[in-house]
Amino acid sequence: MIITDLEGVSIDAFAEATGWDPKPQGLCRGEVCVPAPGARRDDGTIDVAMAAERLGMPLVHDPEARVWALGPGTTSGRVLSTAIAPDPPLIDRAGEPFRLSSLHGRKVLLVAWASY
Amino acid sequence: MVTVALDMFPEHTHRWIDAAAPTHPSLIDTRHVTGELFGFINIPMATWIDEEGTIVRNAESASIERSPLRDIEIPTDIPDRLKTTLTEVKAIPDHSTEYRAAILDWVELGAASRFALPPDEVVARSQPRGADQARATACFELGQHLERTAGREAARAWWRKAHELDRSNWTYKRQAWTLETTPEGADANDLTQEAGDVYGTSWIDDVLALGGGARYVVEPDL
């Protein structure tokens, strides 16, 4: 997740980018919730540094560019913390947005490739 | 089937997609976010998702037909470095027949397929992620952002860090190498994977450091 204002990250933006939803009971992904009292602020933003610490997410900073990158969580020690499929924003050949969740009800064999 | 290209620049994928003329969704991941979320650390890899949106098989190497490169005769009159590269390519494990059969079994039997795994096993079998791998992901993402906003030189420093932190992530390396060695405006990406003058690394050097082609892919555990 790219961040240009560390204090202005909305709860929704954090949830969309990381898959971890800041709820009153903690930071939740599927059936997994990690307690993080105070991380969810009343003004709709999240304490990114606290959430990062609780979820084992690295926060990398480029001071010259004034930008941060928040890495993935490490709580499970694996890439997946749940078997619920993530639903990242992707595009098709025409540049139109596409969500894997639009294929709900069908089996999906998701094959990764690259031009390199 | 759904394909997703882990490519920063969509235009690099178009010639391949157009040539394939796919009838399935053919997607592009310009931020390598599927790598982060599903564990695609090399290509080709695949993961299986059932009708309920649950992953039933973690990301693993996903060839479904044997590459002709595995069976080529290595010419004797080519440079030694190329001979070494081809030798290691031939050593990459090939599970295409078994993996194809496993897919067909799942398509037919669904949850009853022995290749469809329960959630706990899917999580346990997914790629390891410790502090270094997570930081590598953040560094690579920062590099992608800077490539787009500040230019290549700003990106390189973060991509070098990403490569150092997670040497097993081949998409991070191959994306960066290719951007260095492909001339601007070229019709297709350069695939030599030789950007040693910039990154101090290259495909063949890193494969050899890893232990050879036999250890290059995440072998499917069938």
C-alpha cells in the first residue's frame, strides 16, 4: 500500500489495500481478528503505525519522495492467513476494471504469467 | 480459467494476449498485487478458487504441457554462458502431466477431488512470509510507485533492496531486469534477464546461486 500522508489513511482505504478490515473488535480478515485497541480512530482514519506493528507489516519510507509503502502482514508466517480468496483490483485487456469476485459461483483456475 | 499478467505496463502484455485470443478473462496486474496476495513468486504459477470464493489449492508452479526447451540438444558452438543457461533450463522440474490431470480431476469432482485442499492446509502450504519477504514486498511496491512518479533511477534503489531481501521472488527480479534491458519502444520485452551491470544479478547467476534449475520453481505437491 502506497501512502503519502501517514495520518490521513482512511479505514476504507486501509481495508481495500491490505484486506484487513479495521473493526471495533480489531483488525479482521475473514475469521481472523487481531486486537488493536486505538488503531481505528473516530475520524474514520487509522493509526497506520500501530496497525503495522500489530499485523507485522513493514513500513518503508522514502524521505526524498515523501512516500511510504506498507508491506503485507506476517502474523501467520505464510502468504495466506485465510483461505478466503483476496479480491484485488485488476484490469482486462481493454483497461476495464475486473474483480475475481464477479466469478463467484464458478470454479476459477487463476494462472499467473508475465511478458518477462 | 482466468489468466493474470504480472506486468507493470499493460502494453507489454498486449501482443501476447492478442496472439492467444483468449475466450477466458485475461487480466493484468500492474502492481504485482496478486503476487503479494496469492504468493505468485514466479511465473507460471496458479491457484485454485472454488465456487464459494475459497482457495482450495495454494499457488504453485502450473505448467500443463512440457516445454520444448526441456528436450533441446544444446549446441556446442554457442557461448559457455548460454550453454549453462540452457543446461539449467533443462533441469527445471516438469510436472505438467500430473498438474494437468489434477486440474481436470478437480473440475470433475470439485471438493471431492483429492487435490482440493482444506482451508488450514491451503494456508499452511502457502509461501512462507517472514519479515524479510514482507519488507521486500514493500520495497518492490515503493519501487513501482517511484518508477511511475520519479523515474527509473529512483526505483532501482528500492528494487535492489527487494531483490536482496527476497532472493526467491523471481517476479520482482525478472520485472526489474527486463525493464533495464528492453530498449524503449521495443515491440517485445528483452528476455535475456541480464542486468548485472545495474543490479549485480542475472537469471543464470541467481539460478546457480539457488542450487540450479532443479530448485527454480515452487513444485506442486501432488
